[in-house]
Amino acid sequence: MSNDNIFAAPQAEVQDLAGGQGLYSDTIVLALRRTRPWVMVLGVLGIISAVFMLIGVVGIIASGAGDAAFGMGMTAPVVIVYLILIAITFAASIQLFRFASAIKRALASMQSADLDNVLLIQANFWRLIGILSLAMLILSFVGVGMMIVFMAVRGGV
């Protein structure tokens, strides 16, 4: 009997089409090259958004606009919500910059370990976005429920 393990994963020789030392196909290289600039744009836009939100928070605190717009004592909750949004936006932008840097390293080295890192960072980004999307959906339901209760208590429904 041969040394072949019938339970082992199949193996195949992969032709290096990218001209490097790694295992990237031309399609992978093209996709990475096309993806990186857009990842950078979204990361920069995220940081710019976070900075503008921070300026808005400073303005709300300085002017007391939270109390004027939302009623007495509402500045602190409004500021807290904005600070949470700033943190989320900043964290997502940092993940995008890490993704772009990993793409750059992978294209420079053409090694499968660097491509693995690109995919792991991308998976982490999408996990973060998925968790945040789910949290926003839940908070939306809670907000609608609170509005219905508020309206019922005030006699508006």
C-alpha cells in the first residue's frame, strides 16, 4: 500500500502567473491594485467625517445647542451619541488603512502569507461592519418602540 492518506486534503501545483515568487494570479494582482485606492479614499473620508463630527460636538458643548434643540438636559446624551459615532467611524477608518497597507505589502512581496493577512484584515473589517449594522438595527427598533410608548403616554396615538 502507498503512503497516500485518503483523508488528506488534495494538493495541486499552482502556476505563478504574476511573475513574482508567490502564488498570485493576474486576476488577484489586478483586483488588489484596483481595490487599494478605493479603500484609501473610504478611510480618508471616514477620518474627515470623524473630525467634522468632533467639531460639531465641540460646537454643541460650547453653544449649549443640545439643550436648545432637544430640550433641557439633553446636551450630554447628544454629545455621548456623537462621541460613540466618532469612535465607530474612526475604528472603521483605521481598519481600512490597515487593509490598504496590507494590500501594498502583499503586492510588493507576492507571498501567500501576505495575501492571507489581507484577507484576515478584510474579514475583520466586515465583521465590524456586520456587528455595527446589527446594533443599529436593534437600536432602531428600540427607538421606534420608545417613540410609540412616548406618544401613547402623551395621548398622541
